[in-house]
Amino acid sequence: MDLGLKGKVAIVTGGSSGIGLATAGLLLAEGARVAICARGEERLQAALLKLQAEYVDAEVMAMPCNVLDEKEVQQLAQAVIQRWGGVDILVNNAGRGRQSTFKDTTDEAWKEELNLKFFSLIYPIRAVYSSMKERAGGRIININAILGRQPEPHMVATSAARSGVLNLTKSLSTEFAPDNILVNCINVGTINSGQWGLRYQKYLQAGGTLPEEEWLHQEASKRYIPLGRVGLPEEVGHAIVFLASAGASYITGASLDVDGGTGRYV
């Protein structure tokens, strides 16, 4: 099946690992030109080499970028436009979860979390909007979490911010519709990406002895995931690629859960 992505230009933020790296690979496999960015230059270069080795004839570039620095984001967008002529697809994947309750979340922590969740989307969208408009359309996919609809008290700031991302996605989908720029959202559940690797290391440091696979299975059981396992980055990537494809040409303002059935809302 031809997804209509051959020759399309995509930017994937947070592209050095996990969901971002998996998505970049899947887009390259479909013939898209892909730029990945992340803050850590060493990991970013390792990701670039991995993609170049796996997709030998693909067009891919990597550029260090802090998505909370508007100047750096603009420089990234301009570098991509200069190299490939424009931008068709933006995958907003940068971000992390903050574990804290209302009682132990400081004012500074609230500001950091809200700033991260919103401006990691706002700056990249602002940077590519004109190019997408000139190209008569584009796709913006915001990577969010089911916390936006099913909040957790131990992640109060992240849950609140994730809900705001749902609202922003819907608002932009209406505003950008006349320009044929489709804006959608992926809500992830428990996915075995970079953050879970860090949590496993903390578990070991605290004296844990379970092998990683067994520990992940235990974590999945705690979360009552109907499919009974933690998801893979590639499983989120496939959903992202679909929303970027020609097959999703009449989908905008949508919110798609990739969570193994964890969401209990209707």
C-alpha cells in the first residue's frame, strides 16, 4: 500500500530515541525525507548513524535543537527548508512526564511543566506554518498522553498540561483547516521508550533485581493494561505515520489513543 509519503519532508522532534527514532525510521522506509532533532548531540549523532545504516538510500539529517529555544527551532526549520525546499510533516515528540502530587509540586515545577508541554509545540508549529501554507497543506502530529483524559494524582502537573495539549490540538485544527494543514494528536499509554529505561535504572539502583522484561511485565500488570504488556515505540510510530499519510486526508482535530486499551473513558 502506497501511503503517499515518498518525497515528503518531515521534522521529528525528540528524534534521538524511543518513539521519535522509531517514527523517523518508519517515515524513511516510506520514502520521506526526515530531519531529527534533540538536545543531546552525542545521542543525536548515534541516532543519525543508525538511521543511515538501516536506510542506506534514504535522505536524513540531524541537528541539535532545544525546542524551548525559539531561535534554535527557527534555525532548524530554515535548515530543513534550505536543504529540501519546505516542510510537509511535523511530529512534535519532545517532552517527558513529571511525577508529583499537587502538595509537592512547587510553583517553579508547575511553570516548567506547562512551559515544556506548550512551547515544545508552539515554537515548532510557528516555525513550519508558513512553509506548510506555501505548499498548500501539511500534517502536524502532537504526541500526547492518555493522562490528558485520564489524569493521575501522582502526575498532577503533567496531567493538567496534557489536557491542555488536547485543547490546543483541536483549536489549531480548526484555525489551520482553510490552509489544508491537518492537526492531530496521539495519546500514548505505557510505552517502552527512553523514560522507562531511566525508571528501570532507578529501580535497579533502589535494589531491584528483576530482569528488565519481567519488570516491564510487572509494571503493565500494575496498570491493568488490557493487552497485558507495555507498548513498543514502533507501535506508536505506525499510528503517527498513518496520520501523516494520504490515507488520513480527512482527519483533523482527532485524538488517537495508542495505549493497549488502558483508557477507561468513552
